[in-house]
Amino acid sequence: MISARITNEIRKAVYRRDHYRCALCDSPVGIQVHHVIAKGSGGSVTSLHNLITLCAQCHANVHGHPIDPQYWSPKECALACVEYVADMYAPDWWPYSGDGG
């Protein structure tokens, strides 16, 4: 099975949309692209509706590996990601609609 990857074009579009900053904490350092709905849970790999920029700190928290234990909980970070993308694309996107974004 060939795994779809985020192309450079899509990655750059996500960075531009999120102003080259973490969508949660506004840090411009260590920006990465995160899938709001995981690929393994049916989330789209290439849809801007399912991608968000996160710094390394927030990305680690979303995945349950907090770098700083004083930071937001993984659940809070994951919910904030969903709210950010849902607000940006409302009313066209909600991750619990069953289509995975």
C-alpha cells in the first residue's frame, strides 16, 4: 500500500494560512504540520481542512508526549486544534461528521 504524503505545495499552503506560526500558542519556532484527525482514523492527508501548524511543544502535547508538564494537557491541545480548524472552515467542516475532514 502506498501512503499518501503531504506535498510541499500543501505544506506551504498550511504554513501561509496559519501565518507561519503555531495555531495554538502563536510560536514561530519549530513549526510542523499536524493532522487534526489522524490518518489512521480516516483523516484526510491532503485536505487543508484537516491540517494545522503546531510548534514542537504543542505537537508533542497533542500526541500525549508533553515536553513541559506545566503546559496544556493532550486533550486540551487536541480540542483546541479541532476548534481552530472548525472555526476557520465553519460551517463546512466538523471532524465528527464521519468524513474525517
